[in-house]
Amino acid sequence: MFTRRSLLAGATALGGASLLPGLAHAKGSLIATTYPGSWEDAYRAIVAPMLKKQADIDLELAPLFAMDQIGKVKAARGAPPFDAFLLDPGPRIVAIEGGLFEKFDPKKLTNLPKIPEGFADEHGVCVSAQVVGIAYNPKKLPAPKGWTDLLKDPWVSRLGLTGFQTTFGTSSIIEIGKQFGGTLTNPEPALVELNKVLPKVAAVGLPAAMPGLFQQGQCDVMFTNTQTVATLKGKGVDIEFVKPESGAIAFYTTMHIAKGTAEAENAYKYFDLVIGKEVQTALTPAPYNFLPVNKDVPLTPDMPMKSLDEMAKYINHDWAQINPLRAGWIEKFNKEMAK
């Protein structure tokens, strides 16, 4: 007899979330999404064994990017193919508007007092933080001071450029645009300025390709997040992070319970473990380099702040305003820049 667990990978590969409704869960199990790459590696190595040991819950990880998670749940028509989401701010808003989450009760988390106020609400809980700014190779370039430096020599001829497909890319281009009169909902000035210098730009690529291009020396400056910088540094790459003089960007990755799951209680146990000191401490150093949300976990020297409280001063974007416009921005960037 096939279970939902054994069919998850095959149905995902076929784009067949509709195949999954009605399939049964084993007792003491949970299917949770995670991002491919460092998130999947970290959660398989650290979180899954710890959840089994402490709560006797078998964790099955489904590596999916955020909008793929949302698409599969919508296609499943009320019988979610997994029990817990992992999302960044933009997709989180889309899922809330689509009614894809069970109502969340933060009081069920024993570690709630250990995370900053506001990191849990009626939709879910923040499990990791990210800071976005500029990364550069200090052996090849002087440190840029702000976003406009990316469009000038010597930086522009070594710039690795990516578009609006990711949270960090969208946030960065919005902030570049603001330096030229743009706004949260109008990054057009950034595209105008980028078009002017496009012939000089070292590389234009998909977000997932940028770390590799940097490591190979095909570009020496890019906008990115702290986790990428720390991961590359751990591989011996010459790279440093700069907070732009106009302000670094902060965003938070959150977990949510899928509407209609029968495993909500196991999801609470999973989330509680993830925000607990033991997991957060294990995920903070290399090779995973997660920025912790638990206040009892010390930040590493490479992180761009001394405490989580500093992040309250960083730039946060209203994704409810960004989301309706983002698809058009992606299309425009790809048409004009990714030639």
C-alpha cells in the first residue's frame, strides 16, 4: 500500500499535487517543506534527527521554492500534500490572502519567550532572519559605501546582476531605485540606471547562479544576503559584506501550518524545536550560517549586527504592496536585462 509519504516525491516530479489528496499519514510523522540547498542540507543533518530523538516524529522534507509550495497546495484543492510551509515575506502574503494556513496559536510554543516580540502571530512563526546588502571581493575592489556605487567604476565592471525572482533581489533593486527617486512600488528608476550601464556589467544571471559566478571570479560584487556571504567565506572565497549607507534590508523566513492538515500538533512540536536554543545554536555556525531568532543564541563575529534588536532599525518592505506588481517587474527585467 502506498502512502502519501512514498508518493510525495513522484507526484512532485510530475507536477501532480492533485494525486495526493486522501493519502494517509503514518503516526508520529510530519511532511514539511524546505528550500533546496543549504536549508535542506541543514534540516536533514540537524533538525530531522533531533525531532525524532526529542519528539519521536519522523520528519519528511519536501524541498520546494516558496511559490512552488503555494502552487502545489492550491492544486491539491483542500488536501495539502504537506503539513508545514517555509516561506519568505512575499509568498507568505500570497498564502495568507489565499487562505492556505491554519490559524496559528503562538502560545503553544514553549520557546515563544525566547524569540523577539512580534516574531509569531496568528499565521505562523519566524524561524530565521536575513540581512541583505552588498558583497564584494576585498582583494579586487575597494569597499562600496552604498547602492549607487554598484553603477560606477570600479564596481560596475565587476557587478553580478540578478533580478526580481528572489526576496533579496527584489529588495535590493527597490533600494537602488530609491537612490534615483524611485519608491517601494516604483523601481523603474533603478531599471533606467541599470540599462545605462548594462554593457559594462560583468555578469547577468539567475539568483541561484550568482554565488558560483562570484566564486569563479566572473564577478566580484553583488547584492545578496548574509547567509550566502558566510557560506562562500566558509569555502575560502575572498568575500565581505557591506551594509549600504542608506541602510541594510531585513526580512524573515517563517513557518506555517497547512490548512486541512491532520498533523497540526506535530507541526507545533516541530516549530517549537526549530526556534529552540539547541537547534538555533547548531544552525548558526558554518557550514549552515543561519541568523538565529532565539535570543539565547550568540551571534557569530561575521554577522552584521551584535544583537537581534539592531534589526528593528533595518529596512523592512511591505510585501502586500509589492506582490501585485512583482510579476510585471520580473518580466520587464528579463526582457531588458537578461538578453
